[in-house]
Amino acid sequence: MSNKDEIIQRAENALDKIRPYLQADGGDVKFVELTHDNVLIVDLIGACEHCPFSKFTLKLGVEQTIMQEVPEIQSVVVRTE
């Protein structure tokens, strides 16, 4: 397993820890990509997708947890299309 694969697996495991809290409010988070500079790109789905507080959820919940679990991650951002 490459270093990038290991980081992705650890990030997915951290997302699994966050997921029940988001699902309790009708939302969820989905891994999209880990960039070459260790930025984790995710989709917020369900109720989280259009929630006016999703930026707070992302930064104070998702990003904080991910970066504690996987310090190699530089930031967590929502995919823009």
C-alpha cells in the first residue's frame, strides 16, 4: 500500500467516525479525492448539502476530526463543480 493509499484509508476511517453525527440530522459526507498536496475533497450530501451551517459543519466538525486523525491532511474542502 502506498503512502497516499494509507492516508486515504485513514481519512475514510475518520469520515466513518463523523458520519453517524451527520446522518442523525439527515446528511452525510462522501470522500471524493485526495489531491497531490494532501487536500481532502469531499461531498456533503443529503441535508448537509444545502444547510446554511454546512461551512461550520465542514470546518469545525469534519475538518477538525480528519486533521486530528490524519495530520498529513492540509485541509478539507467541499467539491465544487
